[in-house]
Amino acid sequence: MFDTHLPIDEALPALTLALSGHARAVLVAPPGAGKSTRVPLVLAREAWAAEGKILVLEPRRIAARAVADRMAKTLGEPVGATVGLRVRFGSRVSAKTRIEVVTEGIFTRMILDDPTLAGVSAVLFDEFHERSLDADLGLALALDAQGALRDDLRILVMSATLDGARVAKLLGDAPVVESRGRAFPVETRFVGRDPVARLEDEVARTVRRALAEEPGSVLVFLPGAAEIRRTGEMLAATVKDPAVDIVQLFGALDPREQDRAVEPAPAGRRKVVLATSIAETSLTIEGVRVVVDSGLARVPRFEPDLGLTRLETVRVSRAAADQRRGRAGRTEPGICYRLWEEAQEGSFPAYATPEILAADLSSLLLDCAAWGVTDPLTLSFLDSPPKPALAEARLLLETLGALDGTGRITDEGRQLRALPLSVRLARMVVDGARRGEGRIAADLALLVSERGLGGDDVHLGYRLDRLRHERGRRAEDSRRMAQGWLREVQAAPDIGSGPERAGAVLALAFPDRIAKARGRDGEFVLANGRGGAVDAASPLAREPFLAVAEIGGMAARSRILSAAPITLVEIEEAFSDRIQARDEVTFDKAAAALRAKRVKRLGAILLGEQTLAVPQNEASAEALAQGIAAIGIARLPWSKSQLALRHRIAFLRRVDESFPDLSDETLATSVTDWLSPHILGKTALSQIGADDLGVALDQLVPWDVKRRVENDLPSHFDAPSGQRHPIDYEGEEPTLSIRVQELFGLAVHPSVARGKIPLVVELLSPAHRPVQVTRDLPGFWKGSYQAVKSEMKGRYPRHPWPDDPGSAAATHRAKPRGT
């Protein structure tokens, strides 16, 4: 049947038998077995496929082009005859086409446009182990259509590394066919990596070693385009062999550059292919027998709480590492250099996280609504979409007007879904077209969704200008596609906006990512509350406001990957309905006073403020009270008598908790209850007086409590001298400070609580300096008084120092002169 034998051929009889008796099946075959190119050709000859096409779904455009091209060459035909191709930048199909290779996203749109899949006999999900969001959704919709509308439709899930039993269960216990394949042996060399060295330094070092130790071409796996470019520059400068070509392979490249990377090296030459995970599956790069694996991949991670997708560099899964290793053994025995230690592999995840568990689900939810399903959880997914991400997606779609309150798609939602874009970018194109800025909106959608177009500058205005002058095939194809988007929407005459409007138009898609400079070069805060930064040398670093399209890195060190300047006027014009203007009253701790201002905010960013007079109302009184509590209740102008009352009550509370708690801590927590009503109309601590606090205390301490306090703990001691002296209740024991002469004639020790608690008496000299502390005044008279008298009499001769103080007359005066 075919000129060449492939390992998958041995499994084909079992597969055709399974699909002749079942509408669903699973095929598990290792890399290089030939499943992607041989299975569709064989199934197209089955009787059940005679009246319809075979759709082959590939996860990426480059894989779709390679698979279609290889099948067409097998038949000796061009692509577009028996084997057709349908991808984002164009289609090659004809009336003769029986096998159509499409990307997964294209298939989702096909089945949503025609749920019966008229003219289609089978859908083959190739490389399903990659678990893209489009693949999971496409399979769920295909199963739903098969069950309700097309029981004759065949569904085949194919994969190299996959839990076949789990997929078979999802497919209703479908038969599983396995191919052993014919992988050549691959020797694995664990070379490790210096954790403090740059990744590209370590990769370049290993590539040079591989070129020196082994013949053949080298396939190098790196996480992203930036690392590929830097590694390529290093190798170009350090690899001296003129017979070695260094080429790049990632999704944003022009198709001709991709083809150059996949094609065999010319005779007598070899090449180093620097690739992302795009080269893990589906592609056979001729001549490769050496793989260098960095062990890293860059994946999108959606943060539902911020409604933001960021790119994160992660360790590859063990399954992905095996896929990469297998690239070295497709056509002959090979070598795989791994930039990690063998012992580390145990910490690698078994499989990569499916995109459905870590992605923005707004497009999925909108597609489900277009399918007539308001709850995606009712469809058959291998992994159910997370409820928090679904809730965030529903909120976004309702905000965009794409869904109504019941989750059903609106007319506006249908218009957004008509564009092959994310819902945010579709909203930008639709709204931009309505205001006469459709072309710039479509161009920006291209730049955001197609990496590499217009260069790689963070400044989207610069990239927009370059895109409009690029003449490459990819740029021309993309511009034609953008023109098609505009034909889909009801557009006003285009006013021809230039790059200076990029930020204003971009913000239509990302109003929550409008960013304001923090005052430090290159640092911004976004309307959604997240921080981000651009290189301080970038012109964007000096802009007051940005509209941000992409942000990457960890939350603590996020980098703005693409953005454009936007002015305050543009923000206010476009988002007047989102901008909140409100009056705020805050407490200025330094001045201990209220400040009022009218602020305008868009989410978490402050757009402007205006000073106002502080309103004299209850809310202001509460704000003042809370502010005072924050700087300390002790800052209030308590009078001596008020502080004494608080101390006396605190003393009594130690033995009787029925007394109120007037500590600073308790008063601070209840400050709005006891203080606010008595400072109405005041706006600063300086305006509060002891009289205000007295009224507040009267409410906190009822009259009967005050009477008990006065009875048990008098505020003053009436001395024999006729003077009144305050008693200090702040410490552990009540204390009386008094001059010795004022206690002459007192035969009993002073006390409170009706004689139950003796005072700590601090005896003072005539100059009010402490000379003795006693808790037994009669004992003092009889004992140490004589020593005090001997010392004090010479210092203070004009004051009385009787021999018998217990019977002497008390006085607070010195003796008259001359006596």
C-alpha cells in the first residue's frame, strides 16, 4: 500500500477493526511511529469514511503544515488535493480534499458553526497529550455532537504519552490500540547545570560539547524565544566550525524560517536547531541524532483573583522530557544531554498541567454558551474546568456584554465570538471599529496574539509602526487576516489612527491593566492591583500611564512584556463609566487632624484628587476618633482628675470586674462608641478639650459607680496639716507623697477602702525630695524617724523636727524667721 514501512503499520489492522465496530477509539503510539501521517491515509480508505472527510487536529500551525505536507508527498500530490490544510493564516483545500489537517482552534470554530459536522466522517485528535484548551473543548463538543446528532461520526484520540485507560473511560470505555513503535536507542547523559550561571551560558556550553563529541545535527530545547535568541548569539560567536548552521524554531517565526529549521541540513553540513517545546511532537527534524534539553518550558498561568494570564517558566514534566529525548532516536541511535542531575527527576511532575486547569476560561465559556450550554461542567471533559476560573470568566463576559445574567450568549457575544480572537481582543476590535479606529485595533490584536510580528519591543506603538511597513509573507498574511476581521464587524469609516493611539485602543481590551507610574523609573501599579515594571532604559519607563497587554514573571517581580502609553485624558474619555469619583476623609497622623479630598480612581490607581473642607458629620467624627485611637488614647487632653478617676477604677477592677475597663487598649477598640458622639463638628485632636472627655467619661462611668469609687478610693488624702494631697492609684499599690511635717500628730497609718488597703507613704523633705517610704507610719515615728531627724534638721533648720512627732502639731509651713 505504501512505499515505506512505518512502526505504526503493525497496529493499523487492530485500529481499523476497532473503528469498524465502534464510533470511538484511543491510539497510543510513541514518537516517530508515524501515527500522524499514516493513520489518516489508512482510515480515509475505510468504507465508513467514503462519504466524508477525515479531520486531523494538530496543536500548532507548524505541526499542521508539516503533517499535511508529509501526507501529500506520500501520495505524490501537492497540499490542497487529497490532503488539505486549514490554519489561521490561510487554507489550501479543494473539492478533491478527503483529509483536512486543521489546528485545534480552527476545529472549535468549525463545530460551533456546524454542530452536525456535515461532510465529516471522522475527527482525529492528534498529540492529545499536550492537553491544550482547544483540544479539550473540541473533544467535549465532538462527543456531545456525536451523542445527540451524529452517531455515525468516528472520534479517534491519538497520543504518544497518555493515560489511555483514562481517555478510554471518558470516551465510554472505547477500545485502546497500542503501537510499540520502533524507537532507536538513546543514551542519556546528565550533565547538570550551574544554578548561578545564566541558562544560555550553560546551554551553549553543552551544545559545544555535543558538537565536539557526537556527529549529526543537534536539537536544543529552550523555554522561549528570548532564550533562543541569546543562545543563538552566543553560539554564533563561539562555534568556529563553518559547516554548522545555527537555526531557530518557535511559533512566532516566519513560516519560511520554520521550514528552514525542519528541513534536512545540506550534504556535508549539520545544524543546531534552537527550539521551544513546539518541537516535542509531530515534527520530524531530519538528521537530528543529538538532543540538548534545558528541562524548562514556558507556560501560561491564569490568576483568577486578578483576571490576568502571565507566562511562567517551569520544569518540564517527565513525560515531556521523554518526548524530547525521543527526538534523538527517530531515525538512528542518538544521544540526549540533560541539564539536570539524574536524582532531580523524581521531583519533576509526571505530566504537564492541562491548560484547562491553568488558563483563562472566558473563550471556553463563551464557546459553550454559543453551543447552548450555560454550565460547561455538564460537558465531558477529561479534567473539569475549575469553578473559580469559570466564575472569573463569567464575570468578564457579563462585563463585556457577551453573556446575560443567566449565562446565555447575547447578540453582542455572538459578534465577539465571530472573530477568531480572545474575547478581550474581540471586544477591542469591535469597539475600535465602531469609533473609526478599526484598523489600529485589528493591528494591535495581531501584535498581541501573534508573537514576533513587528519585532519584539515592549513598546507596542513601535511594533505597530514596524508591522505596517513589514513586507514578509507572515506580515502580509496577518494583515489580510486583520482585514477579514474588520469585514466581520459593523465598522465606521476608519480615521487612520497612528501608533500614538495604541495605548488608548489597547485599553479597550485591558481596562483592568491600565497602569500608573509609581514614581520610580519603570515601576507601575495596574488598575487590578498588581505591580509591574519595564526596563528603566525603556522610553515607557518615563510615561505616567500605560495600557498593558502582557505581564510575566512571579507576582513579586512581574515584568511588563508589552504595553503602550496612554494619557489621562484618554483614560477619562474612554472609561468615564468605570472611573469612581468619591469624597474621602482620612486622618493625618503627623498633624493629628482630618483631611478631606475628592479622588478619582480606576480600580487600584489614583487618577486625580482635589482638597475639600472636612464635612462636620458623624462619619468625620468617627474617622477622627479612630485616627486618635491609632496614634494613642494617651494623646487625648485628659485632665489630672480624669486620669486619676481612670486609675482608681482600674485599681478597683483588679478585685471586682464589674467596674468598667477604662484602659487605653479597651478605650481604643471602642472609641467610636464613647468618643465620637462628643466630638461632632471637630476635625483635629487640638480641638478636643478636657470638657469633651469629661462628658464622655460621665457616660462611661455612671453616677452610682462614681459614688462607690469615692467611698472606697478617695482621690485625695486630708492631711492633719489641713492640706489635701492626691493619692496615686496608677501603680500596683495606692501611693501618697507628702512632707513629713504634715503627718505630725497622726497615730494611725493612712489607708483607703475603709481601712482595708494601707497607702504606700512616700515621705518627703521640706524641699519635696523623698527621704523614706513606709507602710507603717506609727512604726516610723518610733523607729527610723530619729535618724531622718538627725540628717534633716541641719539641712532644714527653719522646719520643725520634734522629738515626739506622734504628738506634735502638723504643719505645712516653716517656722517664722527669728523663732
